[in-house]
Amino acid sequence: MLYILFLINLLINLNNYFIFALEENKILDCPNKCYCSLNGLHVNCQGLGLKTIPNQLNKNIELLDLRRNNLINLNINLLTSLINLKTLLLSHNLIEHLQQNFLDFLPNLHRLYLGNNKIKYIPKLSTSLNQLKLIDLQNNQINKIEENSFNYLINLQILNLKNNFIQFIPNNLFIKNNNLYKLELSNNPWNCDCRIIYLINLLKQKPELENYENKIEQQIIHNNNNNKIIK
């Protein structure tokens, strides 16, 4: 008999917990058609055909998934309140431009995924130190990178720029990124003039990047086998 009463009380408590959790999730205003974790910290709006970032986001969220939508412009004004955001997934959209210094509004962001968009230009991304460790920009249309794009990203560890239209890397592009250990630059149309010297020297000077050196150097040589690099 006591065992039955125990089970009844357990079921009642579990039921009350789930009711509370669902009510809490409702209070946290999960965006329409999106899926949110019970604590409201993870928001999944993947594949909804969105053309803009939802504006009813809980300011405490830590992960926002906006992959596979129709975003063209990254309206940073809709993200400025998300000071606790750690992971932002924007892959497989139609984004063409990155707002200069937009990372200033996301001081605790750790991972930024922007692969498979239509980005052509990387501006200066920040004017203040931040926590960003990973940037994925693969499969875009990038052909120009500002020399100071990554200057304040001192915690950056992984940068993926493969499958773009990059012909050269600006001098001193990674001079402040001492924690960078994975740099993916394959499948870019490298131009073998004097501007490529910085990249070649960088890959030789940083042992942690040496796993990628041969792949990139071979591609540079293949693309420009009639040119000579002066070292």
C-alpha cells in the first residue's frame, strides 16, 4: 500500500514539474514556429523560410539556430540584447553583407557559423576583445578581407575559409590571433604574386598550422605553376 502511495505522489510531482516547465517555456516567449528548450536557452528556428531574425527572443538564450532560412541581411539590432549568446548558427542562408564591428554586440559569442551564404567581403569584425573561438565562413563568395578583420579576436582558435574566391591574404591578418590552431583555406583561387608571401611564411612559422601547409602550398603552386614566389 505504501508503495502505491509513493508511486501516486511521484506521478503527481512529475506532472506538476512538466506543467511548470511548459508554463515557464511559454513565459520565455519562444518565437512562433520555433522550438525552444524547456529552460529557454536554446532556440531552434531552422528551415522556416525566415527573412528576418525573430524579434521576440529571450535575452538569456545561449544558442540560436537560424540555419536554412532566407536571411539576406544580418540585422544586428535584433541581436544586441542577446548578451549571453554563445552559439549562433546562420549557415545556408542568403546573407550577402556583414556589418562592420557587429561582434561588439555579442561579447560572449563562442561559435559563429556563416557557411554557405553569399558573403563577398569580410570587414573589421570587432573593436573590443571578445570570447569568439570559432568562425565558419566556408562556401561563400569571399574575395576581400580587411587587414584588421580579426585583430580583436584574440581567443580565435578555428577559422574556416575554404571554398571561397580568396586570391591572397592581407599582410599581418593573423598577427593578433596567437591561439589560432586550425586554419582551413583550401579550394581558393590563390594568386601567386608577392601578396601571397605572408601566407606562405605564416604557414611555416606556426607549427600548429603545418597540417594544412602542404595542401595550401600545393594548390598555390598548381594555380600559378608559371610564377615564382620570392621569399
